[in-house]
Amino acid sequence: MPNVLDLQNVSVIRDGNQILTDVNWTVDGDQRWVVLGPNGAGKTTLLQIAAAMNHPSGGTVHVLDGKLGEVDLFELRPRVGFASSAMARRFPGNETVLNVVLTAAYSVTGRWNEAYEDIDLRRAQRVLGEWKLDHLSERLFGSLSDGEQKRVQIARSVMTDPELLLLDEPAASLDLGAREELLQLLGGYASAPEAPAIVMVTHHVEEIPRGFTHALLLNQGGIVASGPIGEVLTSENLETTFGLPITLNEEDGRYTARAS
């Protein structure tokens, strides 16, 4: 599969602080990546670069078939699905769930005077069904639980059939039941052959869904390890990444970790 994401010698400096340093990373179209690291490691910044929402201070970034700095962002961004808590805060609380998903067709966060075709409406309704949200279609987004809002964000991010899907901590703040329901849905989606390339940021190995194929470990803006998940996700690499001895266990494609 061709690369959908290619970062070469990427660095990011913000307000005199080095956020990312010499990051070299490629993502192929059939890969599902998890990005792990402590707070301040640069995970969210890396995802924003991949989403063409920020530009690097140095190095080159190719997203899909365009180079950042040269590609038309208005044409590129609809091809990239992006879900994050920061994005969710932009949705009007009095917007219906159906409209939150539907407006992805125009890359806007609130229904206004856009003209939607029947195919857009059918697509939004189908996506809501796939993410077990169809019974909430007329509910107001602001009235939903955290778990429901997380699923709506992801449904919106896949509404336009993206070629690259980016998820920033999709299971953060969820209770056990909501987390497991979301991870089950994500695992099924990631395992589907027609799914796009996926990059998911998380702090916890317990939040890695089944079906993810690769892992990238970040610490202080640099890559600790990257590659196939079975090779990268080890107790030794996690110890280097998080700065304390870690015991890692894997069972049936799911992971748990604790301090040794």
C-alpha cells in the first residue's frame, strides 16, 4: 500500500520550546497505528501535523498525495478524518447528533444554510447506525454522555469516507463500560479491509483496540521506537518511554500494563 503519511526530519518549536525533534515516520494505507507517550511527549502536536492543522518548524510532511506548504488545504482536509476533544468543543450544544455528523460533508461544525443531497443524509444515517447512534439522531449533542459524544465525533470523522483517520485520545474520560463499547467498535472498524489508515493517540495500552498493527512511542518530542506493534510494545520500550519499570501483558490482542 502507498504511504498516506510521510514525515522526514520533522521538528516543531513553539514559543521557544522544542515540541518535536527529528521525527521520521511513515504510515501506509493498510496500517493502524497507536501513538503512546507521557504528557508533553508531543503526541497531539504530531497528530495536528498529520491532520494538516499545523505546519512543522523544520522538515517535510506529505499527507496523502500533497506536501504541506504546497498542497491546497481546503482540498486535503476533507480527505482526512479527525476526532478530538478540542474539535468536539466546537460543536454547538443545541445541534442534533444527525447534524453534527451530516455537516462533515461541508467541513463545518454547525448547520446553517448548506444544501445537502439525499445521498449525504443517507450516508449520515448509515454511519450513525454503524456506530450504534441511530437512536440518538435527534438528540442534542450537548445532552449526550461523554461516551456518546466520543462515538459521535468518530462517526462524524468517517462520514466523508476519509483516506486517513486520526483519533486523539478517543477513550479518555470514559467509564469502563463506555470505554469497552467504544474499543469494540473501533476494533471492528480497524479490522475491516475497507477501513482507511488509522492513527490513534492514547496514554494507556489498555485503550488499544484489537486490529491495530503498529505502534509509535514518543518521549520528549523524539521517537523511542516505531514499527509492528508486537516488536515495539515491550516492557523495555515502555520503561524507556514512561521512565519507570513496566510489566506488560497481552491477551487476545488487548494489553495491560502496571509498574513493576
